[in-house]
Amino acid sequence: MTKEEEIYHLIQIERTLQNHKWGTQNHDPLYWLGILMEEVGEVAKALIEHNQSYSEVNEELIQVAAVAVAMIDSINRNQRKEQNIYE
């Protein structure tokens, strides 16, 4: 497995964990943005705190990527639902 494939795999694992924890989420895009920004804030916090290792920063970045994927899924899912309603 390449390093890039490993990163995508870790994002997929995190998505699975998030789905088990929260279930399928269908938030408004602005609410999603708040969730995403909170995760980005955790990356900033990990970088600012001198006792944080890069492995912890990487873990936070995986969570950011997983939330971004969840946001895309939600937007696409809701857009399909809206299109079906109006057709």
C-alpha cells in the first residue's frame, strides 16, 4: 500500500467510526461548516501546543478529511433528495 493509499484508508476508517458514533448525518451546509471548522481548530491547537507530536496532528488532520467527506456525502445525498421531490 502506498503512503497515499494508507492516508485514504485511514480517512475511510475514521468515516466508519464517525458513522458508528453519529449515524448518517444530514446537516445544513452551514452547520457542516461549523463542524469542519471545529475540527480544523483542533489541528491548530495540536500544532500550537508544544507537547503535541506530529502523529497527533496527523490524527486531527484525518478527522478533518473525514468530516469533509461526510459533508460532501451529505450535500450530495440531500441534493439528490431535493431533485427527486421536484421531478
